Amino acid sequence: MAKSSTPTETEWGIESLIAIFQRYAGRDGNNRKLSKTEFLTFMNAELAAFTKNQKDPGVLDHMMKKLDLNSDGQLDFQEFLNLIGGLAIACHDSFIKFTHFQK
């Protein structure tokens, strides 16, 4: 009998991103995309530290428009991943600068 393997940390991360997207997508009808309302709900719930530190009240609208590559007014999973990837890169860059500064 084959032993079931435990998912790797990377596999858990991917699964988590899919689950988070699905948690917010579909509240307005289409479970394959985030509407503007769903995007704002996601940002305020999941990335609250980011949204609270923004001085420009229109920053989330601007982000949504920039991420919406096909201009359909919604974010599909690929567009959502562009957001997550961009934030991950910014955090990584900040971490590198901080650790370099500490040396």
C-alpha cells in the first residue's frame, strides 16, 4: 500500500492562494472572478495592514484598474496572482534591503 505524502510547504501555499481567491470570488455571482466589491473586501480583510497605511483613498481603485489587464472590471485568478506576486516581490525586496542594512 502506497504511503500518502504530506503536501510540501509550496503546495500548501498554492492551495492556500486558491482557497483565498475562492473565498472572495463569487459573492457577486461569478466564482471565477473578483468583482470590484469582492476585491475591496479581500483587500480590507486579508491585506488590512496595507490598506490602512494608504493615504490616497483611491489607491485600491487604481490598483484594481492596473491589475485588470483585460479591462472587464473584474480580476480573474491570473490577475489576482499578479497582485500577490507584486506584493511578494515588494516584501522580498524590503527584506533584502533590511538584512543588507543590518550587516
